[in-house]
Amino acid sequence: MGHHNEVQAKSQAQYEYDRHHNAVHMKKQVVNFAIMIFLTFLAFAVVVADFSPYLIKPFILLLAGIQVVLQLYSFMHMDDKNGHHIGVISTYVWSGAMIIFPVFLAFVTIIWW
């Protein structure tokens, strides 16, 4: 029942390429994580500063929307061009966003006005 799998060693050039690619990818994730921490800090700062609720709620929703996009593209690897079927997945995600945004806007309008 065993399968014969050949193991091929990576060439030095492939090893260096993979190492550089992983370093760039990790740097991008760390930067995106720092941006999300900063956006969260901004949300808390606006609430603590006791601004008008008419400013706080839309501002926090805007920050949340920015964080969703950052998480989709960095931590869910939607920015990878080498992923399988990334165009289909991206289409589904953005189609869902286009459907849910008007629904969310309608609920917000009903609740706030």
C-alpha cells in the first residue's frame, strides 16, 4: 500500500527565492498587523475623547471596514497571485460584500432613523 514518493532537494537559487519570498510576506503581515492595532487604538481614542455619537459610530464602522479588507487581503492570503482559484474566491467575497452592504445600510437606516 505504500506509495513511492521521490524527494527532490531544492537548488540554492530556489532556496534563496523561497527565503526572500517568505521574508517579504512576513514583513507585510507584521506591517498589516501594526496598522490594525493602530486602527483599534484610534477607535478606542475616539470613544475615550467623548466625541459626538454621530461621529463615533460612522468612524468606528469605517475603521472596521478597513480592517475587514486588510484581513481579507493579508491574513486570508487573497493577495497571493499563486493561489488556486483565487479569482473565483475573490469574486465570491466581493459579490457577497456588494450584497451585504446595501442590507447593512438598510438596517442601519431603519435603526438610526
